[in-house]
Amino acid sequence: MRVNRTYSIDFQTIAELNNTISAKHRSKFVDKAIKHRLNGCESSQGAIDTKRLMALLHAREEISEQLALLLELEMKS
């Protein structure tokens, strides 16, 4: 069951959330983040799907051309 609640959240946090997560997925994202925090998890590494993680790594400048190519191929599959 879902319920609507109003919480006071820092403006910058909301701006980053809005710029990062599509409106369609924000409630789910916030729900997962709260559950992770309540369960004692400081990081949400497990919450990032594999393709998103590969895209984040691919965006880094310091990776080799070979790794970039492998990531591109894997993300397309």
C-alpha cells in the first residue's frame, strides 16, 4: 500500500533528484533510498543496475579505449 506524505527536503537535493531521476521513477527511487538507510546501508551500490553502472564508468575520462569499447558493446547487448 502506498501513501502520500509531505517532507521538508533541501532544495539542492530536490534539484539533483529532478535532474537525475525521471518523474516517473522518483517515488520508487526515494522509497529504495530510505529503505537502504533504515537497513543500515550507507551506500546504495546494489541499487544501481548493471547497465547504469557501466554507463557511469564509460563516462569517465581515465578509462582505456579498450575498456570503453567493451562497455559500449556490452551496453548494446
